[in-house]
Amino acid sequence: MTEAIDLQQLSIRESEQTEWKENVADIDGVVETLSAFANDLANLGGGYVVCGAREDRDPHGFPVLVRTGLTANRLREVENTVLARCRDRVSPPITPRAEELASDTPERRILVFIQPATDQAHTFRRDRDGAKHFVRVSRSTIEARNGVLRNLLVRKGAVEPWDRRPCTAATINDLDLLALRDALQRMGVFSPERGVEPYLSEDVQLSPFVPPLCVREPLTGVLRPRNFAVLLFGRETQRFAPGAFSLFSIYPGVDRSDPHAERHELPGNLLEQARRLTELLDVQSYTAFDKSDPASPNSVKYPKRALYEAMGNALAHRDYEIPDPTRITVFSDRIEVLSPGSLPLGVDVAAFREGRSPPKWRNQTLAWFFNRLQLAQAEGQGIPTILRVMREEGCPPPTLEADEIRVLCVLPAHPRHALLRDLRAAEQALVLGELRKAQDQVRLVLDKDPLNSRALQLFAEVQHAVRDSGPVKELVAKHVEQIDSLPAAVLVQLAEALVAGDAPPESTRALSQRLLASASRGRLEERELRRIAVAMLRARQEEPALLLIERHLQEHPEWERNASLLQLRGDTLLGLAKRCRTTAKKRGIPPQTKQRAWREFHAYLARAERDLTEALSRSVDDGLTGQIHRNVEYLEQLRRENSPPGRGRR
């Protein structure tokens, strides 16, 4: 008998591809394993079920093969029953090849079933059980459930990957066309003549590697956005993907035991989340100066490139079918980036930790967009980039962990940044009312690191508390060339500290206005917009405040229903009305100017009344409702005291 299969070699190999059944006590177990080899979740090409042999060890511990064999009758019974059940109980049916091999005795033989991988997902049904999918995991055959089953079906093409499936609850009206336009402009493919509408069809693709943003529903003909389009450009992304939001937390110590923590909940589409996370991470990526180290006087706490890559990987490659958020947590000595879901199927954990794993996407469409929008590296380069950048900046190597529920990337801080203890001491002194001590602690940090964002925020907070803008003005003048590169939140606090004192001089007000103008550039979150606009109103900059609010309301049409922003715009319009009244009451101005000022006064009041009435109908906050009532009372007072222009007005 010529043996085409070398059992000795099979016993030496890893047993993922081989199942040994010495006595074949459970024939259904043989069929289960054959269906698992056909499903081939691990991409091994199939496998062998050897009936009538087993692996063992000799007295010295070396592997040996025990060729027990099956009798002729038992061999025929096993072969016929297995092939019949592969035909009748496996769906779609499989047809393994059967081979007979010699055993240690001539009256017995070994039966080997060979099952290649197929391009279909197979189920097997025992006598009274329902049909189930089985897969091979290491040396065991298990039922495929939950995420394993989903991976199997996606791999076999039985279902599309989640990111490519249509979002059956959404329509194209749920997409933010401004966000789509901005993305197309950043990718260099937007044409004003063409607009964005063609990209909402079922036929237009941005790339051969990415399907159209939308797909038409077969029965109804309704155009539905795909899941990746909702994630990237959705107006209310969390309505369709509840876990698609981010949590950014800051703890002052090395663990979560500290009662004082800062927490940012970041909803919106993924591009908005990425922008906001980038700003928050920028605050953490500052440089410490050490003049005593001439070889390397500057050291960045966290390299921005490493932070951006870790953030981009977490957003692009996480499992969005899990309703958990993406979490970025800042401690005093590290930043943890947690991405829900396991590694993509086929990625080896050891190779992943070393940056050697081959390119493998869970959400190929998101990875493509993130790469084109420069939010993440090209395929397979993210982890190697993080490892290289951390090494080049002198930071300890990152820790990469993965299990079946999450992937965790831990980026340690540069060792030099023990100055964080000084910042923590300054924060503690500030909350205890020890303002002089807080000033001294903050200056210690700023002497070493003049543009440390957190130190500048504390510095502005302290000077605001003592109502002394002089040191703030000196600091801004000293670093005038770099000051505009600071995050918007820092610029706003410095601007507020400048005008905190009584009757600040005009030069100080002008400097505060310049900082607010720098902070207002680009797209802002609602909270940032409100804070900058309020600071502008305090600095009597009603016109820039109104332009800022209206620009962002145009970019975010859904904010037109926001009671807080409507109240803020109404308050701004009241301020402009007051200025028009002041002009109209001045002596010696031309009659035409006086009449124009009164017309604008009443026009601003009418616009303010519309905004405040709408805000009152939408407000659910008692404090905001009280503020709106005060605004309305003041508006009515202005109207009573200033009759419309007519014969009595000169």
C-alpha cells in the first residue's frame, strides 16, 4: 500500500490541523471537526481527522505515534457514517477525502479524512440539535458564537463587514453635508461645480478600495448610508452606533483613586471626535527644558506623532458593534488608549506587540479615510511608528496588550517630566486658597517649560484670582511669536486673566482681544464657542462675537435649536442694540446717522427677541431659563425707554 499521508510528519506538526481519534467513540465529533476544518477560521487551508491512532510520549518525553488501527468492519462503518452525515447534516454539504493507512498490525488499518478549506460557512446538525457553526481554535473544535461567528461569516463573504453594511435606520438626511464637504476638500477631490450630491449616489466611489457612501435598499428603493458613512459624517452618529463616542479623562495621580478628575465626553462623528481628541492630546504633549543637559536640553513628554497614531488606530480599528466608548485616560506618568474589541482575526498578539504584524483591518473603509485625511498612517505602519517615535524621543517603550474584549496601548511619559509634581502642588495650593504658594509653584514650572499648556492655564487661573494682569501681559509679550500656537482653551484663559482687574487699560484690552481672535480660528466645540463668545462680550467685542456665533451656527445647523447658543446670540444682539442707542443719543452727529442708528437699534432688538423667545421655548435648565427671563426683561426695558424714531426725536 502506497501511503500518500505521512502520519509521523502530522504528529510532529502543530496539532491545529490534525485531530486524533483513536477509538472514534463519537462519530458526530468527527463530522464537527471536519466542518470546522472546512470553515478554516485560522486560514490554515483545512485539516486531517485521523481515526485509529493517537499521539503519545516515550519514556524520554519524545513524541511517538501509536497506530492502533480499526477493524475492517469498524473502518467501513465509520467511513460510511461520516461521509453520509457530511452530506446530510452539514450545510452546505462537504465531501472529505478518505484514505486508508497501515497500522502496527495487518488486521487493522488507520482511516484518515482530509478536508480542505472551502469558500463557504458550513453548519453541522446533531440528531436533535439545531444547526451550528464550528471552528478550530488551537487544538480544539468549538462552536462559533458572537464575535467568532461574525468573523467567520465576514471572512466567508456570507455577510459584509460591518462598516460596509447599510445603516438600515438612517437616510441621507442623517449625513452632515458640511462635514462631508470638508473631508472632500481635505482630500483634494471637492469641486464647487460638482458639489457633494454625486457622492451620495450608489454609483460614485472615492476609490476602488472603498464602496459608495450609500446603497439603495432592494425592496423600498430608499437610499441608505453605509455604517462607515454614518460614523464619519453622521449628524447624530450615536443614535445609530451607541458606542461610537469617546471618553477623555485626566487623573492627577498614577491611578483612578484621586477624587479630583477631569472628564470629557466626546460625541459627534468620528472626524469631530478626532479633532477634539487631537486638541486635548496637544495639551499633554509639551516640552520640558533642562539647561543642565546640553546634549538634549528639550524633552517632549509625549511625542505628538505617537499620540495621534494611537488615537487614530483606536478610532479606525475598534469594534463598533460593541456599545462601549473609545477611552483615552491621562495619568501623571502615562496615557492609556483603550479600543473596544479584540485584534482583527489573524493578527498574532506577539507580533502585534513588537510591531511586526502584517496589515490587517477590521474597518477597511475607516482606515482608508483616516489615512487620506492624515489621521493615521498607511497600512501596517501605525504601531511601528509609535514604537520608533517613542524610542527617538527618549521615552520608555509603549506597552501593547490585547485580549478578546479590548486592545490597550500604554504610552509612558518621558522620565524628565517629574515637574508634574510641581503642577500638582500648584493645583493643590490653589484649591486651598494659598495663592502665593500657587504662584511660586507655577513659576517653577514655567521657568523650565515656558509654554507648558497646563502650567499656563494654572498661571492664568492664579493671576485671575489675585486680579493682577501685569505678569500675564509680560508673559504674552515675551512669547509673542509662539503664543498663537497654544490650544484655544489656554488662549481664552489668558485673555480672561488680562481683563480680570478693575478698568484695565485699552492696551491690555486690545491684547485680550487679539488672544480671543486667535482662539476663535477654526471649528470649535459648543462649550469652547460659548466660552470664547462670553469672553468677547466681557471685552465689549459684540461684533466679533456675533460673527463667531453665526459662523458656527452655519457650520452646525443643528445648533440652531440649542437654547444656550440662542440665548448667547440674543445677549450679543442686545449688546449691539445698546451701542446703537449710545450712538443715536450722541450730540452733534448728523441726522442721517442718528436715524440709521435708531433703525439698527430696533432691528437688533427684534432679532434678539426672536432668539430669546426660541431659547425660552427650548430651555430645560432652570439657570439658563432665569438668564433668558432677565434678558427679556432688559429688552422690554430698552423698548419702553426708547420709542421708535419720529417727530419727537432730534
